Amino acid sequence: MTTVADILAKTLYDLGVTHFFGIIGKSICPAALKMVDYGLEMIPGRHESSSGFAAAGYALQTGKLGVAFATSGPGGTNLLTAAAHAKANNLPVLFITGHQSIQELGIPQCQDSSSYLADLAEMFRPATLFSKLVERGDHFGTLLNHALSIALGPNKGPVHLCLPFDVQTERLNDCRIVLPEHEPLLSVSNLNRVLPLLQQSERPLIIAGKGVNRARAHDELVHFAETFNIPVVTSPGGKGAIAWDHPLYHGPCGVGGVPHADEMLNRSDLFIVLGSRLSDMTICNLKRENHPAHLIQFDTDPTFIGKILDSHTLHITGDLKDSLQFLLGTISGHPIPKPKEQPLPPDYTLPLPELTGLSLASILENMSDLLPYDHMLFVDDGSHGFHAVQRYKVKKPGSFVFDAYFACMGNAIGMAIGAKAAARQETIVCITGDGCFMMLGTEIHTAVCNQLPVIFIVVNNKQLDMALKGMQKTTGRIDGTLYEVPMDAAKFAESLGAAAYRAETQAEFATALQSAQRLQQVAVIELLTDRDEIPPTAHRTLNLD
């Protein structure tokens, strides 16, 4: 006979999970220790939310299930932000929280997870695709099977199981676990309607979102664009879906985008939307009178399909990579429609700002030249993130990770650590800001203790820059946005055991980044930038009429 904790650990091992992330506590001990016994490596975090982000980074890097755990009560509530982040990014993460023993329900307890205080199963429900308290051991197999089938299903995302202490140790005679397998699900009839729409269009445009990166459909995107000679723009989160110098790439649109790409949005008669929800961050500069006549939207989630633009919408469900492969495979022998109006030559370069201090834009223009081709760049939320969307030159498709949708500060720190745990030979870099770093910068210690040599670049302009610039423009006030006592990120990093650098010029930054790559240990580069630099968010104008 085996315990529920045994079954959970063996199932995760059989799924190929190699690491799990969290902070230990009494109520989750049986499950966490069994996972270690089955060969999974525990990465203890410094804050549960960062552990959840790390599990998401692991899931993104591997394509497998990420696993985050926490003890009952506040341990679980600290995971909530990471769960919502995983849901917004369609990342399959299993969140496991502890709970007091079922036999002790109704007795006030420290770190209560029951309905008498902090009902974690209920709290996680809107932040995940499935959340359930496992009240009996003989229910565990059914609930775990269901949770895994949802997390790894067509519309991937996070799930949550709340495991009482006595249920984790309960012994079972039998428990059948079915490991999910990927089966292509295609909207064949709707895919067959794509070619006629392309034949009718004079100015089609591909909007590539983060779904291209999640599906690893970069080759298919390029093949599709080249086959039909259709220009491509990217959403902020879709940055890196295509290499920056591809002849058909016209740059990022929306917040952090370039005017040229927004012009493309406003002059097209057909959008082919690949894995984007078309949030305000993407279409903020699209005028209502310029909504295209037709819209083809590839998305596994129907929530927002046909509800954002005044366009006749064709919804293509199923895996994006599978759908594009099927579509490209059906065009043999058919006349390939070409746009009646050829796209403008891509020219989306922008001049650099003139500042007395160091310009972040100038750093990002050349930064990819200082890194190997095989690297991953995780970008945190804030002004620095949108500077990177606009300026960073992505050479390897899929190597740029940025969440402009849920946009929780500090997420990239944990995600970079989780990705490094999954791919120790790959160069992993994280760009974060001083505001993000003060929230979750202690995770540097997690990286140090687990020998995960991520390179962290901390943009320090001594303020919450995006909030400051936005408030200043709209209200004339900057309340709560200045750090009266600026942080010293280099000293803080050194105190946590990392190698630390400070850079106030482009030359100092280049030297520091090259040195950090040679060291092969956790490194923090504090980048002291001009606080008056205007981020590429100021042109955001939401047109409602």
C-alpha cells in the first residue's frame, strides 16, 4: 500500500518533472518530502510568489508541468499572484498547498486553510483553471487526473490542489493515474475558410502574440508569412515571435511599440491574429474607424474572440503550431493569394534620446550583440520592460519573455531562476527594475544557494518610473513614485552572495556583462540610468469612439 503523497510524487516523476519550487511548512511536509524521495529536486524560495513564478519559468522553458508548493494559510495566499500570472500566460503549473488535517476541521489552528479563515481552494478558483480541496484519499486519483488533464490540455494553464495533512499520509490500495497525452485538436472547417479570406484581402497583416512563443510556432509563423508575403507585427508580449531583422517584420505595436507598426494596424483590411487576446496594450493606438473588415483569430481560449473589434471574426481553435502546420499542408496545388498591395519596406528604427545621463534605450539597442545566440531574456514589468519591447533586437525567436497582460512586478526574477533550473547550460538573463527588485530581489539568494547562475540586470532610476511618468502626464502629480532613499542594488546583491557590478556608462555595462558571463555564477549588474528618460509608453491613447 502506498500513500497519497507517494502517488503524487511518482506521478510527477513519471511526467518528467525534475524540479519543484516553494517554501516548506508543517502542513505540506509529507508531499514535499516524498517528491524529494522520488528524485525531484526541491528549490526552496524566499517568498512563495517567486516560487510560483519559478515554476512558471520552468514550465515555459521545458514545455512540461511546473510545480509550486506552499504550506497552509499565508503560504498559500502568497502563491495567488503567481497562479493568476500563470493563468494569464497559459502556463501549466500545478500549485499544491497544505491544509490542516480533515479530522481537525472546526478547531481554530495556526495558518488555517479551511473555510473558517482562509479557504485556499475557494481563493484559487478564479486564479486557476481548476481548484479543489482533496477531502479523502480515495478521491485523490480522480482529482489529480482531472487537474492534470486541464493543466496540460488544449488551453493550458494552472491548477490547484489543497492537500490536508492526514490525506497526504493516507494509505490507498489502488489509484489509477492517467498521464495526459497531446492530441491535435483542429478547427478543420474554419481552417478551410482562411484561404478565401486571404484572396479577398488587399492589405493583410499578421499580429503575432505570445501564443506563438508558447506554442513554439516560430518556424510556422515565418513559413506562413513568407508563403503569402504578409507583413508581421508583434504584440508587446509577442516580442521575439520572429527575428528582429526578418524582411517581413515591421516591429512591435501598441505600448512599447513603434509608430510604423501602429500605422500598419490602421491601414490593414484583414488581421491574422496568432495567439493574442488583442488587449489594450496591443491595440491602444488602433482607431475604431480603422478596424479591419475581417479578423482571423487563432486562439485556444474563446473568451474574448469576436468581442474586441468591430470585425467579422473567424475563430481557429486548437494548438497554434498544429493549426498552422495543417493550413500550410493544405495549400499544395492551390493558387496562393498574394496581397494586392505590397507591404511597405520595414523601417521601424527610432532615434536615440539625448540625455545627460545613461540612456536605457541605448543599452538595449546593442545588448543582444553582447550575448550568445542561445540565450533567454526574461523582462520584468515597468518602463524598462517597454524600453526592451521597443529596442531589444531579438535574434533567436522565442528567446524574449515579457508579460504585458497581467503585468505583475517581479515575476521575471523567479521565472529566470526556474528556467535556469531547467536549462543549466543556457545563458539566462533577467532585466528588472529597482521597484521590482525591492519586491522580490531576495530570490537572488535562492539562485546563489542552488548554484543557478542567472545574470540579473537591475535598472535603477530611483523611482517607480512608469507610474511616475504616467501620473505626471495625466494628473501633474507624482505622489508615491519617488524613492527618497535610493537602493544600492550592488551592495544588496553582494550581501546575498552574488557577484555585483555597477554601471553608469555603456562601456562599463558592456564590460560588466562580459565579465558576468565568464564568471558562471549569479551576477547582478546595477544599471544607473537617467531618471528623466521618457519610456515608450507615453504615446498610449485608448480610442473609444
